[in-house]
Amino acid sequence: MHSMLAEYHRKLAKEARLDIVRDYHVDLAQRFADEATQIPRRAATLARFHEREKQVTWELARADLREAR
């Protein structure tokens, strides 16, 4: 999605007649492109956090069972 938006704003920047409008679309295109490159990294980080959360939950449950004895 971000890549598509970046391409769209690049196209609008090429068609813009006013410098300020062109600069606006160039800036947005760059921001979307930058964001698109971050998505896989963020997804991997989120997966690691989720895995760690499951591990901690499991360890806490095990500790509770030991205390109950």
C-alpha cells in the first residue's frame, strides 16, 4: 500500500505545475517509500515480541504450578 501511494505521489509531482505542489508530492512520496521499507522490519520485531510474550506467559504459568505444590 505504501509503495503504491509513493508511486501515486511521484506521478502527481511530475504533473504538478506549481513548485510548492510538486515539492509537497515529492515529500509525501519519499515518506511513503521510507515507511514501506520499514514495514518488514517492524513485522519481524512484532513477531519477536509476540514470541517472547508467549514464552514469559508459559514460564509464569510453570512458576505458578510449582508454587501450588
